[in-house]
Amino acid sequence: MKGSSIRFLFIAFDLLTAALSWAGFFYFRKVYVEKAPFELTEQFYLGITLVPLFWLMLYFVLGTYNDVRRMYFMRIISLSIRSFLLGVLAIFFLLILDDEIMSYNSYYTLLGGVFFIHSITTLIPRLIITRYVVSRIAQRKTGFRTLLIGGSTKAIDIYKEIESLPKGIGNNFIGFVNLNGIDKELESELPYLGHVSELEQTLEEYDIEEVIIALDSTEHERLRQIISRIQGRDIKIKIKPDMFDLLSGSVKMTNIFGALLIEVNEEIMPFWQFVVKRLMDVSISIIAMIILLPAYITLGILVKLSSPGPIFFRQERVGKYGKPFMIIKFRTMVVDAEKSGPQLSSSNDSRITNIGRFMRRVRLDEIPQFWNVIVGEMSLVGPRPERQYFIDKITEREPQFIQLNKVKPGITSWGQVKFGYAENVDEMVQRMKFDLLYLKNMSIAIDLKIMLYTVLIVLKGSGK
């Protein structure tokens, strides 16, 4: 079953059980607490309509429907209990606290009642769905398209260890790519998909969802290079730990009965913060486009008068997980500025128009990108999007640059604030260090700080 189908089941049952549990609680409150007759009033119908929507929104914000194909019992129980506690407290203060009661003990009864009824009603269908998902993986009827990197004895050992487990852990091996030579024993077990030098093409061609690297974690440099080439894609990365990793506590256990593997992927930011970040992106962008409408009109006229050509400049850039999109800017250069091929601009670039030079200094050429933010291609804050041509040049020197594709690109970034526009690949590499630092410390608070610095740059006109 596809992830979208499982997610639909969770959402459908959550809506149904939220409505049923509120109806049950409404009956319990009227009959057993208020000692009043049960009637299907307007308040009742309003409750079973709006309360389920509140629960659905809360579940979404807390990440309940995120990566449902990898759901397991402890995860769904943990997510559920957290949601129930927060949701019940919110409902108590918003909908129950103003009820007319005979004594304060009734409040405790109502609070316990809504928690018990909603928890039991909601959790049972969730556990049944999770049981179905887990059992299909355990029976090896479904899994994640997995690539094994390595052609040595270690790769054979990992493959055989996973395949010999009494229950599947979700690895559906598509094949392997080799690091050096190819072991004939492994080739007899799995299809050979090429050398590690062609890794990126293999990941895309076979739609890989998980990678297991058969390389000692002590080989730091080789591991770093391979991991850097994979990160930035929506792919789980795992390696076999050595004794030092076990003793240092760096192993993240995700399956008690599975093979002992380190999951390299780190959580950039809690899911609820990503939701808040997206809400901020959309709301601030809409407000900005309305407030800046006079600036759009004025700059549009100035751009049109500055040189022949269109007002807006559109160019393909690489977004989250390597997905291309068309970025929108006010045109700051003459038409056909790159007729000789992709080029970065410089401080004294003759291709830049007079109004374009001013707009670049105060970042006004970037404001059409609020539209890119609204449609979900960009964020207000994130690493600046680059063209594939320059990404290829940078990754030849610094493979970890691809990690920046793990998040949406931004209108402004820590690299843009601290370094400004890059005029060559060397400067792009230097700016990358600031963006990688942002990626490791990403939070709503950091985003607000970067936006504040960006506003100051615009007001001062000190942009590079």
C-alpha cells in the first residue's frame, strides 16, 4: 500500500473517531455530570463538526501523518499520547471551563472523561492500521527500495544478516554499487548497478529510498564523501557501527529486532517548527506583496525604462531534494547577459543596469520571490538556490554542498547576510560554510534573526 493510501486511512479514521468521541463525551457530560436529558442541540452538531477539524490540525502540526510508511507501535503511541494531552487541555480551557457545574470536582470528571473517551476511541483504529503496516513489512510484502554501497565481504555480511532475519525490516534490495572491486558472491545475490562514481544517476534512475553503506565508520573521509553526495535527497542513510560507535552512544536504534545499523540522517528541526515556518512564510509573503505593491509598480516601470527587455527575470534553479523550479526576480541585467554561457555577476559588471545595481544593493530585485514562497518552491529563510551548472562545479570541490538541498531555498540566508552575492566559485564555497552552519542550527529563532539582519541590510543599502 502506498504512503498516500495509509495517510488517507489515518486521516479518515481520525476524523470519524474524533466526531464519535465528542458525541460520546457530550452524552456523558449531559447525562452523568450535569444530570440533564440528552438532546441533539445546535451545540452538539457544531461540536462534532468543528472539534474533529481541531484534532486533525493538531495531529498534522505534531507530525502524526509524516512518513506513515515507517510507522511502528511505539512511535504511534508516543505521537498519540502527546497529541491527546495537548488537545484535551486546549478543549478543556476553551470549551469546558465555562460550563455550569455543581462542584469543582466535576471539572476533574469532565477532564478525565474527555481524555479517556477520545484516547480509547482514537488509539484503537490507529493501532490496527499500524499493525497492518508493520505486518506487511515483517512479511516482506512491502518495503523501501534499498541500495547497498560496497562490493566487499562487509557488504555480503550486511546483506545476508538482513535477509536472514526472521522478520523483514523494510529493506527491499534493488542492487548494489561497488566502491572498488566486485565480489562475485555478492554479484550472484544482487544486481550490479554500477560504480560509486555514478551514484547520483543510480539513485535517481532506480528511485532509491534507503541506502546502506558497507564501509567501516572509521574510514571517515570516504564515508563523508559518500554521505555528502546522498544527503540533500529524501533518502535514509545507514551504516554498520563499529565498537567505538556502540560505546560512544552514537547508534540511533530504530528497530529492536533488526540489523544493528547507524541511521545517519539527523533531524534538522522538529516537524511542528517546519509547520510554523511554513505558516510564517505564507502569511508574511502575502502581507509583504500587499504592502509592497507600490514598490512593485514603481520598480517595474524603472526596469522597463532602464533597458529593453522584460520586467521580470526567470531562471531555473535547484530546490529542495534537487527539484528544479523557476525563480522570479526583477531584471537587473541587460537582455542576453549570458549569451556566452552561465556567468556569475561581479561588483563592476557592465551587464548590470543602473537601476539593477541599486536594486541589488538593497535586495529589491529579490522581492518577486515572495510568489515563489507562497507556491511552496522557496522559504523566506534558507540557503540561496543555485543553478545546476554551479552546483556541479561546487560539489566537485566540496561534496557536502548537496546537503543544502535538504531544505527549501530561501529569499535570504545566513550566507547572504554574512557574505553577500558570490562573484566566483571560490566565494560560493566560502558562503556555503555559513549556510551549512545555518542547516546545523536551524530553528524559528534563527530564522527571525536572519530576517531582522536582512531588513537592516535593506534599510542601510549595505548589501554586497
